[in-house]
Amino acid sequence: MRRFWTAVCCLLLAGCSAPAGIQGEAVPPPPEETAPEEYAAALTIPLTDLEPYEPLVSMEPDVVGADTMGEVLCDETLPGGTRVVCYWHPEHLTDPDYRYEKYWAIRQGDRLLRFAAETSGYEYGYGATAFSDVLGQSGFRIEGPRGAAYSACDYYVFDGAGVPRLLVDCTNEVVERDVDGDGVTELVWDYHGGQTVTCAFLRDGAVCCVELMSL
């Protein structure tokens, strides 16, 4: 399956550097060859009108005391010493309004730099790991269940003030690979068991996302 995604991505992203005059249109195969129907569909996806990707922001980052932290679901120290935690709202068992509320934060001693909010009833499966040189940047990814057949894998990078900012929010099996040979590692992931395959790539220095196909 991952080889299939990679092959489709290579064909798709090749349109980003198409020669002048082609405008991202599909180049027909030689008469003696027959392009598979799925590949032909990917080749015709227009790239010229794509807008830069704008990820959904779950909350504006803030700073609170560590004494406001409820039950901890994840506590990971990344290479370099950054400590990432995920925890329940302290009143999730006593106040119905916070029953499913949890937060992601960078723990700095007795302070928490909160950067994301979660709303779900899942108690297990949360984690944080570092990544490097993906879409031209390095940072950390957080993972957690958010629905039936939906495991999130969100990529964060630090801004100039040291605040985590969402780079790309992905789901399920995420593949990090330079699929088009341009020296930049792209991201490919599926949603709900392969119903939709999405690719995130750089274009003129900006992150763009495109849905490849419905499997």
C-alpha cells in the first residue's frame, strides 16, 4: 500500500515542475504504453490553483501552572530535553462541561505552555516523538486517537518565540518520504482505512496539501 501511495505521489508532484506551457496537465504516455487508470487520474489533478495549507488551530497557546494539570496521559522527554505532556482537564470527572477535555503542553518546571486541546473520551494511545527535516523543518509529532478508525499524527514546529505551531495535521498511517526526488521529505497519509489519501509537499516554500484519490 505504501509503495502504491509513493508511486501516485511521484506522478502527482512531478506536475509541480512541469515544463513551461504544460501548466500541470497530464503528459500522455507513448502510444505503445497504457497508463493505469488510477495514475492517469492523479496526473490530471490541477496544482496551479492550490492555496497554501492552513491547519486548524484548536486553541491559542497560553501558559498555566503545573498545578492545574489533571491525570497525565502522556509524558515524553524528546532529544534536547523538551518535555511534552498530554493530560486531562482537572475537572473532567466532576464537571460534565470538561468530561472529554484534555490538553497538550510543553512542561517547563512548574509551568505548562499549552499549545493544543483535545476533545475525546479516549484514555490510551497518546505519544510524542521528534522528527527532523520533514517539509524542510524539524520539531515533534503528537499522536492520539480521535475517532473510529482515526488516529491523529500532528506535526509541530517551534516559532521564533519557542511556541509550538501546527505544521500539518495528519491521520492514521503517515509515510515520511521524498516521493518526488527533490530532496524534501513529504508526508503521505490515509483517512478511515484508505478511503482518502493525502499528500503534503512544499511549493514555493509553502506547505500545500492535495487529495490524491479515493481508493
